[in-house]
Amino acid sequence: MFYKCFGFSEDELLQLEQYLRNNAPLIWEIAREKEGVTSAKTIA
């Protein structure tokens, strides 16, 4: 959840949060491949 963001409307923040939730596995896989990361916190 985003608590403070400047320059984005509430609707834009909700859309961004939904995008992140829907694409978390893909984003995580890309980050893991790029940085060699081995664990992550789950977006809840």
C-alpha cells in the first residue's frame, strides 16, 4: 500500500498497486535474474 506519493492521483496509485499485485511473480523473476536475489516478501 502506498501511504504518501506526490504527483499521482488516488486512481493512479490504485492502478499501480493492482498492476504490482497482478505482476508480482513476473517482476520478482526479472529482479531475481538481474540481481541474483534469493528471497522476497510477499505483496499482501
